Amino acid sequence: MQVTVRIIRRPEIADPEATTVARSLANLGYEEVSGVRTGREFILDVASDDPETVRDRVTAMCEQILANPVIEDYEILIDGSPEPPPPPTADS
């Protein structure tokens, strides 16, 4: 099963790379861009046919190594279908 994990910084966390890109776009004349956020994407091939098990395992991977849950949010797409957002944690 193919799983895509998209990771992005939380809106309240500074994103200096995005700030630089936004400034550069404006300098190049792309004034229609009003905001930029940067992120990462992982594409995983997971050996399982059970979407619920895959989602649970990939969520654990995100919490342990793929994302920094203190400053980043993530979205899990299994075969292109998005998951519901994860429940808020005590740290959120």
C-alpha cells in the first residue's frame, strides 16, 4: 500500500525558508502570492492490505521520527485518500 505523509510547520511557528521564498517571489514580480509555507513529503510503500493498521503504524512513525509533533503537523494519505486530522494532544 502506498502512503504519502505531508509534514508542515504549525502556523504559529516561524518558517524562515518560506519567508525568504515569499520575499523572492515578490521581488520577481509575483505579487499575487500572499503566503508561503514549506514542508516535507515522504512516500512510503507499506506491506499491508489493512488501511486501519497502516494508518496506525504510519501515525506512530510520524510521532516517533518523521515529524516533530511539537512544531509540525502532518497529513497521512493512503493510496491518495486523506485521513481525518489527528486529535489534539495535551501539548497542542
